Amino acid sequence: MQTFAELARSIVDDVERTGRDRTVIGICGGQGAGKTTLARVIVTEFEHRAVATIMLSLDDFYLPRAARQRLARTVHPLCATRGVPGTHDIAALLAAIESAFTAGEFDVPVFDKGSDDRASAPRRVVGAARVVIVEGWCIGARPQPAAMLATPVNALEMQEDRDGRWRRWSNDALAGDYQHLGARLDYLVYLDPGALERIVAFRLQQEQALPAAQRMSRAALVRFVAHYERLTRWMQVDVPGRADLAVAVGDGHRILSVRHSDSVQAQRPRVTPDDR
């Protein structure tokens, strides 16, 4: 069994052995699995080795609330809820990755989950990094086959997306810029918290960091997580065999197992800025 610190050292060792001048590390997996924590530990490990590193979060690239409300009116009411593919500005995230490797300052949006909207002031970042870490739950995910979209996976889909329009829209979005983002990664880490009940428990812990007036009730949180359930379950099937590291995370964020792939990096297609 490993700690997150040991896991981070292993990842940094892997990346350093490649000898790349520039590396993009992606960390994906279920909500609350520890992606942000692991990313921060990796940043610290690289900094100990005098390697300039920048961390970006998919969550900061949620579409603003007004944009999601427009989608709710024009596409489907469920589009108002942040998180599923189609509710992020992936083009802006891809641009931020390239800026992170370039000398000079650039702005990164900041999303305030308490207000469910972007903060008024962006985060100022200094580029010229050697390593960029991008963490986000669906980074590296691939679209589901169309036939899998026919059957609802939970009560939310059954009651509020009876014709499948919302899930097809999100799946189509995933086939777009999200695939360019996935192909931009040099090293992919997948954190799998297992059962959906554990994801709910992890998210309840995260809610405690918010002011009491902004926290979701358990019922509201269960409904919120239901928006993510389809892709979460699909990723549990599809991502482990493609990730450089697939990590099973248990209660208390204990690392239960780590599966390492030595062949994935050579197989993953690369996307240059011109390809976008």
C-alpha cells in the first residue's frame, strides 16, 4: 500500500525518466477521489527537484452560470448543472496549457463553487513551466458507444432525460475538444473511488469546506452526483487499461492498489497546437 506522497514520487520518477523538455500530466477520476490533493503533492515533489511546474484544474474552466443557463434554455434543462462534458471551456484550458509552457504571465479563470459561477478576478500565473499538471474528473475520458446511451443509468436520467437528449448532447461534446485535451496528455493517472456511495461520501466531506449557507444537503448532493454517474461508470470500464497509472482509492482515501502501464505513453496520440 502506498501513500499519496509515495505515489507522487513514483509519478515524478516516471516523468523524469522520459527526458521530455515539456510534459503534461493528467489526473482524472471520480469526484472527491483526491485528484487535487495528489496534484499538489506532485507539484511539491517536482519543486523539490527544481522543476518548474504549474497546476491547472478543469473545475476552473466551467462555463459561467449565465452560459449554462443559456444551454438549459436552448439544449436541455439539465445543462444548467456544471460538470458533465459540454459545461467546460476546453478550448480555453488547452490555450492555458500552451501558455504555461511559454515565458510570461497569463490569466486563468477561477470558479467559485459556493456561488456556482466564475469569480470576478482571474488567477495570474507565470509561465515557462517544464511540467503542467491538469486535474479534472473526466480528463482522458472517451465517448460512450451510441448504443450505450439508450438505457437510463439512474432515476435522474429516467425522469428528466427520458428521450436521451441531454446524455447524447454531453456524449457528443465529449467527442470534441475533450479528445484534443486527452491527446495532449503525456502521462495519465486515474483515481477510482469505486462505489458511487463512496463518491457521495467524499463529496460530503468537500462540502464542509464551504460556508454553511452554501453547502448542499445530502439529498441535493446525491442528485448532483447523479449527473456524473453515467460517465463515471463508463470511465471505470474504459480508462484503467489506457492510463499510465490506475489507482484504486478506498475509504479515508487509502490507496488500495496501483496498476502501472509501461506501454501507454507510446500508444497515446499527440496533438500539437496547430492540430487544434
